[in-house]
Amino acid sequence: NAGVMQNPRHLVRRRGQEARLRCSPMKGHSHVYWYRQLPEEGLKFMVYLQKENIIDESGMPKERFSAEFPKEGPSILRIQQVVRGDSAAYFCASSPQGASTDTQYFGPGTRLTVL
Amino acid sequence: GQSLEQPSEVTAVEGAIVQINCTYQTSGFYGLSWYQQHDGGAPTFLSYNALDGLEETGRFSSFLSRSDSYGYLLLQELQMKDSASYFCAVTGGGGNKLTFGTGTQLKVEL
């Protein structure tokens, strides 16, 4: 049973470019969460999605960031016009039912470096 | 809002027992989770407490006191491979998102 998959594992972008991060949840999971981790810090919640729906985006920056989880295919976190402050590790997690007691299983992360 | 506090660093010797504490302030509370992270890799789930008391899973145990807004992770028979960062996280006060503490870096020495 494959775990949560993320790609790419490492992504380098120049300021002003776009970054697209992909997340495929565990088999049978339809709830996806995105978190961001800055160096030497804990993970910060960004957005929670179900298939075709954004459930909670309270942690998303108001501009340049968007997320989707289409009916088919992976969830995508998109960062437009990246800036140096966007450099971080972005982790995706999935859970089976979205219940408060569900365990969230994390992927290996995408390390974004903005030059 | 929600905030969690953990010690930033703990050092212990191989074979010892170590306790990592976590205090939290939340506007709502469903449960307290613990995750392990090696060198910035994928956070790995260790345990979850929704009710007061001790949960034991092998060498790891986790405790929760909801009245004190406090929990801890207990690691027994420490091994070198236990050197990692440990995060407590709460769910509550706004859905299923996890709010993480800043993490405790555990160093296990010979």
C-alpha cells in the first residue's frame, strides 16, 4: 500500500516564476492537507481539501497561493510569482475520512528553493 | 487561536528514558498527536490521545491531561535512531487541521 507521494522532491525557482507542487494521497484517502515548514520551525497548516472542494483555507496566504484537488489526479499547490520568503519545505498529508480523530499521514515533502 | 509549547532540545543517553512535555492553549480541543521527524523528512505519526490517561505503543507512551492542557511523550530504552525532532500537535477549534508545536530536538548519546 503506497504511502503519500509528493513530487517533485526538490524544486528550484527564480523570483517571479511559478511553482507547482503535487500530492497523491494514500490509496483510499480522499482528504488532503498541505503544510509549510520553515527551517528550524514546526509545520504550519495551509489548506484542507476534499475531492473538488476546498474545506478550509484559513492558513493560505491571501495572494499568489492556490490549491486544488480535482476529481482525477493529484492535489496541486500552486505558488505564483514566487519570492525568496516562499523557500520552505511543503508537506502534504492525507486521511481517510476527515474525522477529527483520523490520523494524518505525511508525504516526504517538496523542498522549494527560490533564488 | 492555538499555541503549543515544547522544550527546544533534550539530550539523553542510549538506554535511558526521556519525557518530552507539551502544553497547549486552544479555543477547542479534540486530541493531541505526536509526530517524529528525522532531518526534515516526512513527519511520522507516533500516537494520539483524545482522552485523559496514558497510551502505550511499544517503547513509546503518550499521556494527556485535558484539565491541565498538558501532555507528554515518553520514550523508553532509547536508541541512537531515536535522535530526531518530536512535535506535538492538536486538532480542534476549527476542523481537522493540525496545529503543531515548534518541536523538540532529541539527541541520544552513547
